[in-house]
Amino acid sequence: MKGSRRRQSVSDCIYVALLRAVNVGGTGKLAMSDLKAICREAGFSHVETYIASGNVVFQAKMSAGEVKTALQERLRRHAGKPVSVAIRTVDELAAIVEANPFKKESPSKTVAIFLDNPPPGDALMHATGRQREALQLGNCEIFVHYVDGIGRSKLIIPAARSGTARNMNTVAKLAALAAKTRAALRG
């Protein structure tokens, strides 16, 4: 349902956290081993990272809001500055994969920009630098297909400024990893 996020029972909470602006090289790098340790310190279990760009799947007996607060606070202490995190449940991530309006396009050139709240209905009207990109609003995401590749794009979407983007290959892999984790825990 547009504009709402599904609720999931605490006993079944497999989450995916997507860190924004994690530096995977150079100064201020957050090693994925450190991210795992931070998650375990927060009380999360079955912690697994996926590629070194700030993606982590885990189980937590907390609400999504509590998970976000616990993880952001620990990341702030570790990094010495705020680190924004988008949180999705296993079911929400599967729904995003299904809702991708650009399934026939290259998943490496298509991204979901994860937001904390539903984007305003007029969000795409305020985008600038648009060339051949295709855009569509999701529930709490903005989907973008970069026809000519993201590296050449001049697209700026003000409503997405606080979000974090992942290409659809990564989103699909994270959804599969989260589903596998849930299945393993259910036995």
C-alpha cells in the first residue's frame, strides 16, 4: 500500500540495513568486520554483510525504528560523525524487488533510492539535470533507470538527497540473503 510500511512481528524481524555514504576506501573507511561487530554489540544476531558498501542483514527483536536508532548511535560513536541508515524488513525488500518498474532494463543501471518516508507526490517534478533517465516513485523509494549509466548522469533529485541508492542487482541479492536467513531461522 502506497505511503505505508508493513509491520512485522518482533519474533520474525529479519532486517536489511543500508548505510548512506559509507566510505569503502581511503580515510574514514568502515570495514565490514567492524560493521558486523557494531551490529552484534547492538544485540543483533545472524549478522551478515554483503559487498563492502554498507549492506548488512540481521535478526533483531526490536522494531525498525529501534533498530535504526541503535545502529545509527553506534555508528556515530564509531565514525565520530552521523551515519544515516535506511532499514527495511525482509518482506519490504522483497516488495521493492517486485515493484521495480524497470525490470526489463539493466539492473546494474537501475537503482532504488531508499528514503525514510514516502517521497512527495511532486518529487520528480523538482528533479534537475534530467537527460534520458526514467524515474518513478515507490512507497518509500525512488526508482531511477540511468539509460546512459549513472557515471554520466547530471540528475539531481532534491527529495532523494537524504536517501541512499543501491542498484537492483544489489537489492535483489540482499532480498535473497534476507529470505535465506529467515528460512534458516524458521528451520
